[in-house]
Amino acid sequence: MTELSAEDRKLVTLARATRARTGAAEGAAVRDSDGRTYAAATVDLPSLRVSALGVCVAMAVASGSQGLEAAVVLTSADVVFPDDLAAIRDFAGTGVVVHRGDVRGSLLETTAS
């Protein structure tokens, strides 16, 4: 794994803190094209299920953001879910850096949307 920028390390910290605070399965954070950050945890209710990255993308869209620069998801899953990558592409296009790490915040892989 290559060294992360300070901005991407901040995303890891936000995702880790959000997941820990809520006890959710996943924590995620994104940075939009204006430098604003959004952090979220998985929503798992009987009537609503949204991944942590899905919540982050929705927050950015609802805030009027024009795109994303980077995303982090901390999860026990072996991959970034295809639906999450599709949501990032739908909103921000291709080439958004997506870091996947374990629930403790150790990064395991970096991909692009």
C-alpha cells in the first residue's frame, strides 16, 4: 500500500470514528471536489438499508456537491461493493480514488471508480 496523503488519512480517521461511534458494519468518508468531507456508517433498519459509501454519496449530492475526489470504506467485506462504485461513477464519473480498509482502519487496497 502506498503512503496516503494527509487528506486521505483524514478520510480514514473520519470513517473509523464514525463506524466505531455507531457500531455499524461499515464506516466510510468521502471528499468532494470543493474539499468538503462527509462521513457515514451503514444504515441497517428493517425498512431501509444503505451502505456507508451510499450514505456518503447521498450526503454529497444533497449538499450540492459537484463531484468527488476520493473515498474510503472500512469494512469486513473482501471488496468494495459494485453498487457503491456505480453510485460514485453515477455522481462523480470515473477515476475517483477509492480506498478499502478493514474495520480497524488498516488499508488493504486502492481502486478507482
